[in-house]
Amino acid sequence: MPPPPPRPSVDRSRPPVTNALSTDNGPNFATPPKRVLSNPTAQLQTPPKSHGRSMTVDRTSDKTPADGTVVTTKSNAHTRREIIKIYRHINELWTLDDGGSLHLWAPDDTGEPNLTNPTQSFRLPKGHTFSLVVDDELWYATGKDIRVFVPTLDGSSQFQVLQRPLHQPDAGEITSGAVISSQPDRIYFGHVDGKVSIYSRHDYACLGMINISVYKITSLVGVGRNLWAGFSTGMIFVYDTTHTPWIVKKDWRAHNDPLIGLYVDRSSFWMLDREHVISLGQDSMVRPWDGMLQDDWMEQQMQSQEADFCKLTSIKTLVMTWNAGASTPYHLQQSPQDSKFFPQLLQDSDRPDILVFGFQELVDLEDKKTTAKSFFKSKKKEKDSDHEHMSHQYRNWRDFLTRCLDDYVQGEIYHLLHTANLVGLFTCVFVRSPLLPRIKNINAAEVKRGMGGLHGNKGALILRFVLDDTSMCFINCHLAAGQTQTKDRNTDISTILESQVLPAERDHSVRIDSFVGGGDGTMILDHEICILNGDLNYRIDTMGRDTVVNAVKANNLAKLLERDQLLASKRKNPWFRLRAFHELPITFAPTYKYDVGTDNYDTSEKKRAPAWCDRLLYRGHDRVEQLDYRRHEVRVSDHRPVTGLFHMVIKTISPQKRAVKWEECQEDFKRLKEKLGSEARLDFLINVMGFDPKTSQQIVASGSGSGAYGGR
């Protein structure tokens, strides 16, 4: 099965951190059963760090974990062994130690756990990596193997269900697992290599294997109708598994260090009237999250109905990307054909509203002396001279582009909105005169990626602004070079997209109206429309130069695009950040690398294979559409320029109509919450508390928060 599609956005807008909790070795705890429902989580069963000891802590709502009262302690619950798991099974507690001993603790006549002596004990294989209780079954993983057991207090049932363990040779060790209440027949297991295996509870068959990451999955939990996954990177992803491929509904960085565990409080609808999820990190922090993702749901509903409270207008944007190879306007004008490029481009573009010119290598990056002086200290006179030369290069191009607009776009006045440069990178943006007063919140930033982020010979220039009520972001990139440096390029793009380098929008209403994913505008993917251009330097894998050249001559581009590193990364790497972007199908020949002044691909001693290094990608859901994607025959550089014309939808919000629609969506969410809340309460009563379905439905229907424990 294919991996999930591109993520919708990055979101860091989360509830605040609650109490810090030491998570050394990963805490293990379970909520013990209570006879009544008035406060089903009032006690917490937890093993401290000392080996073999178990205690019950009174955890009432007005106390911190440190203030909890110890109700009872069993110091020799597991002799000379460390307790690694505590499970709740209806009105029983099960404890497991690292030697494979499983103890079952029956309740006393009050219905609460009795730690006097274990009622029943079983031996399990050593090497536990993960386990969970589903109904009466214990699904127990050791490495790649899964065994299923049915422990009972009286030992009357057959303990081992399967004669042979379940095993998937193509997946790594099992680290985690979960059940989604809306899919009761399925169990999801997370693996160390980023895969998720799915098993049927009916016949124990493997239903599929999904590759969701290249990173270790540290935790899985079913929350409502979604699957939440925590990773060794500290990230949390929320998946809708009802679609094929899975849909990434949300992702964000929950912890700076690896995430240790995710826990859903299945009683939270009784206690808090919401779905409560807790994450534990190796940074010794516990953080709570809204399991219903209310903010995201509201945002999606409002966006889907924007026509009801927004005036929508259209604009056209022309974007050019070109690695100019240190060429100047003077060099361009020495060739009769090259000199026609910009005039022809502007005349054919039908007077776009916004023009974005993104250059790379306006200074010679292969000139070691120049690039070294831009990084290392040198004499002030030499530094000033080099800086003046570089500034002169940028000014020449700015002035040249301004003259071209004046000369070749008749009947329109364009204003220079923004310029920026970074050791060869140069961005120059013009807008039509009528748009200028509609633009606000103009901000720019840069991300250096050369020499581990210290030098700007590689990196990105970022420009953002808000047009009417639509946020837009333009990124001009130059990524790591080299045939085999795909991983470095992927790291570059991840760093650029995840950098929080832009000023935060402090007006809450503007943040809601103009940014997406709960973002505040500090990151690129917070913006509604994003256009990324540049010399991304992705090459064609496992093909020699002559093979590539012959395929180009035969116009067999499909063969080459199958090996294109960018497209391959989008297909194979679920965490590749450019999966959030779209690219129009490429129908032109590779734009790199040419002998300067000719139409011949590189014939130098290095004989580099041709590649589509120069790219345009966009993101904007239904807000942006690319109308064309083409290269241009300019021979003054070893790269060919690439341009794209984009149709964009811009919104202007009516505050009064928006307020009405917001109230309608709030009411819709309230109804959804009531429905999901009823499902969650039933799940808790039946599968956690052990009530029979009929009694559970009566309790939910009555809205009662307490009742006698019925059991099964």
C-alpha cells in the first residue's frame, strides 16, 4: 500500500505544557478500576523506579502528581525484577516484569485493586518490546514477533491462543500499538523502521503494511476515529486511516527530544467533556493535547465555506528561477538570442499582477577566494571592495528588470516591492500599481545552509506578505550540490521549511483569518499560498551521462523522471517536506548542465549528467493553479531559466458575515462533539469499565456520571 499523501500543514499552536514529569526509563502506569463513575481516574497505579515495587496513588483533580496520596504499596510485587508494564483489565490489574512474569491482581469486595497477593501468575517470553490488552486478550510483542494470550484469574481458559507467533519479516521490531474504537476489528502496530502493520482481531491475519516514516515510531494511540503516532524526532502525526492512502490530518513538534509515549485518557469525556491526549518526552515534559483537534476542524469548516463570507478575486503571478552562473545583464545583451529572453517573457505573460524573479549564483560560487572572503574575516578594504562588487551585481539586475518592465509591458505601472540577496541568491519582486495599497505585513528572512548553516552560499531567501486577507510566501532556494547528496538536499529543505524566522502575527483575528494550520506566520507553511523556486540541485539517479543524453535526444523523458531524485523522494519518503508541495508535470528537457554558450550538455572533464535542477513548486490547496511550466533557451549560463505562470484566488473577508458563519460552525462542532462524546463514553463504559452494552447505553442516554459497577 502506498504511503500517506502530502501533509496539509505544520501546526505548533498547542495547549500549554502542564506539570513536568521525570520520564527516565519511561514511566508505566494504569488507572485502576473504580466501582462508581463519579471519578473513575481518581487513583493512579504506578511503579516507581525501584525494582519490583508497586503503589496506588490518590490522584484527585486539585493535586499535582507530587502531592498525590499513596493509598497502598506492594514492595515485593515482583521479586528482584523491574515492573515494565501495568495493564487495566475491567476490574483487574495486570503487572509484567522484565523477566516475563505476568501477575493478575483481582479486586477486593469494594471493586478496587487488591495488592495483597496476586491471584494468578503466568510466564511470558523474555524480550518484551510492546504489549497491549484488547478485550480479554494480551497482544505481546518480542522484537518482530507477536503472540496472543488470554490470562484469566481462574486459569480456566487456554492461555496461549496461537501456536506460532505472528511475524512480518519486512518490518523492524515492534515498538508500539493501538486500537481505534471506530475500527474494533483492527490492531495497529508501530515498528522501529517507521512501518505500521495492521492485524485482524477476528482471524489474526495481517491486513496490510503501511510505510509512514523513515524514523522510529515510538508510540501509537487511537483517538476517536484517528490514529496518533509519536516519533523519535519528537513529532506527532495524526492519521485518518479510513482512506487509501492514509491522510495526514495534522503534524507538529510536540517535544524537542524523542517522544516516549502517547496516552489517551478514555475517561476524559466523563471528567472533562473533551478528548484528552498526553505526550511524554525524553525532555522530561508531559504535554496535553486536544484529541478532537477543534481548532483544525473549525479552520477547515470555515475555509470550505469562505464563499459565504469572503469576496474572492483572481490574480496572475509570474515566477522565474534561474541559476545565472555569475552572468550580468551585459553578458545577456551580447547575444542576439539571449537578449530577447526577458522582453519576450514579459510580452508573452499577459501583464501579470505579481512578478517574482529568483536568481541563484549571481556571484561565482566556484571562485573560492570570493566565497571565502564572504565568510572568513579579511582586511576591511578588501571586504568593502568585494561587498561593493556583489552589491553592484544585484543593483545591475534590479535596474535591468525595472527597465524591461517599463519598456516591454505597455499600459501598466509596476512597483518594486522587494529585493534581497544572500551570497549569490537574489530575489526581486514587482507588483502592478493597483495591488500595492492592498499589500501589508511585508517581511523577509534568510536561512543559511552552507557549512552547516554558517554560510550563505547555500540556503534560501524568504518573502511573505498579506494581500487583502490572503497570506503569501515566496521562497528562493539553492540547495546542496552533488550527484549523491540527496539526503543533504532533503535536510536543507526540511530546515528551510521548519525554520521559525519570520515575525509572529500578534493579532489573533489576523492569525485565524490569514494563516493556516494554527500557525502564527513564523514558518513558511503557515501561509495560505506558497511558491518555492530555485536551483534545488536534485539529479537523476543511477544513470550515466551518455544514457541520459540519449534519452533526452529520444524525448524519452518519462524514463528519466522515474529516476529524478525529487520525484523519487516524494514517492518513497513519507517525511519528505516537499510532499506538501505540488509540481506541474515536467515536459521539457533537463535544464542542467550545459557548456556555456552552446546547446551541448556538459563535455568538460567531469561530464556531469543532465538533470532537472531548476524547479518551481507550489502549495495552496484550491487557492493556486499553475497554468504553465517551461524552460527558456538562454545560453549565457550552464543552467536554463524556468518560468511558471500561476492563477491565484485572493480573499477579502466581511467581518460581519464571518462572525455569523463562525457561530454556525461552532454549533456544528457542538453537535459533532456530542456524537463523538457519546461514542467515547460508550467505549469507556463497555471496554474499560466492563459494563454490558445495554447498561452502558442507558447510562449515556441518562447523562449520569455515576453508577454501580456492573461488570461483564
